Amino acid sequence: MDWIKKHRWLFFGLCTLLTWGVWGEFSELIEHEGFPSNYVYVVWAFSMVPCAVVALWLAGWTLDYSPRALLLGMSAGFLGAGGQLVLFEALRFGPAYIVFPVVSMSPIVTIALSLGLLHESANRIQRFGIVIALAAIFFLSWQDGAHDKAVKGGLWLVLAAVVFVAWGVQGYIMKFANASMRAESIFFYMMLTGLILVPVALCMAGPRDTAVDTELWVKGFFTQMLNSIGALTLVYAYRYGKAIIISPMQGLAPLITMVLSLLIFAVVPGPMLSVGLVLAVIALVALSMEKTE
């Protein structure tokens, strides 16, 4: 417990890393079972509700509702949830193997804004870890496109760039907002904006010819609950840690997904993913070093 109190940013950052990594593995399994990808957003939005209730309970049922809190909280929410919807559109025009490497580099935006506007700094080892983490994120997001769909024009790049900027700015706002409002309130507004955009997600999904089994809906909900828990611990990580460290660290979640695939299903990663795995381990160790220069 003493270690957690002393290293809260690292504890919550690792919680996000773990939950998002496990979520990545189970989300693939659910998709293979036939859960429609178009409805993933809807399930995710509602899975945020119980996490928001727990967060408010931890805050003594106190919610920041000043105009500033509303602006910051809703901005973080719309950038995150809206970015997900734009990502779905990007995947309609471009295959995943070229879209995800662009989107995954959003921590660059967070780092740039935090360095320029918040004047954050890191020690020499952590700066090394940031660079290695960004390289690891790129390799971990690499997907084989040999049998993927063809690229449809250049709209995919515009949409991917929108997500890249939106998620990068969201990370900065989450850190900036933590200086003037409770982390629990930030997450509540993230949940609220996620629900507000559910009708948009349903319109984008369109009608389906076949019904989805109740069991799949339940599995999908609890799978997305891992995503929501990771989002909550990420807000806490930004409260206690520097954005230039937390942002690249959360992008290393595919490391956990790869390890689970290797241990459970004996799926051996290809050369690109293997490089990403090694770099991710090095980056995590370096980012965790708090020794001052």
C-alpha cells in the first residue's frame, strides 16, 4: 500500500495497461464469435455507466458542475467518443493495417501539447523511454495487410488524422482538467458524452438482418467493461502523473494482448510485432524510472 501511495501514477497507469491489454484479447474473441463490430460502441458507452457510478461514490457523490468543469469534461468526452466514431468511418475507406499505425501515434500530440503548454519535463531515462515507447506503439499497431481490403481513395487518411489529433488533444485536456476538477467528474462527463453519441453510432451501424444472441450482448458488455475500467484508471493516472509519461505508456497495452495470445493460444507474433514487444518492455522499464538527474 505504501508503494501505491508513493507511485500512484504508475499504479493507475499499469492498471490501464493491464485492463486494456486484456480487453484487446477478449474483444477479438467476441468478434470471432459473431458480435457485430458496428455495435461495439453502443455496448462500450453503456459499460461506462457502472464505472461512473463507482467513481462518483469514491468522490462522495460530489460532481463538479461549474461552466469550466462542464467545458473541460465534455470536451474530453466528445474528443474520445467522437474519435471512436470517426475511426469506424476511417476503417470503411482504409484497411486496418494502415489506419491503426496512424491513429496509434496520437500520444505525440499529447506530449507536444504538454511540453509546450504545461511545461512538463522528464529525466534522461524517461525521455529515452518516451522515444522507445512511441517506436514500440507503431510496431505493436502493425497489422498484416496482405489479405485485407483495398484502400478507397485518400479519405481514410483524413479521418485517421482527425482521430490522431482528437485522441492526442483528449490526453492533454484530461491532464489539464485534473488541475481544477476531480478526476471522477472528468470520467462522469466522458460517460455522459459517450451516451449522447449512442444514437449517432446506431445510425452509422444501420439495420441488421440477423439478431444478436443475448449471451453475446452480455459477453460484449463485460468485455467493454474492461475498456471502461481502463479509461477510469487512466484519468487517475493523469491526475497523479505527467502526461508526457502516461500518454505513451497507455499506448503499450497491445503488449499485454500479445503476451496473452502467446500464453493462451500459442500465437507467435511476426517480426514487426516481436520488435514492438521488445521495445515495449524496454520502454515500460525506462518510463517507470523516477530517479532525478
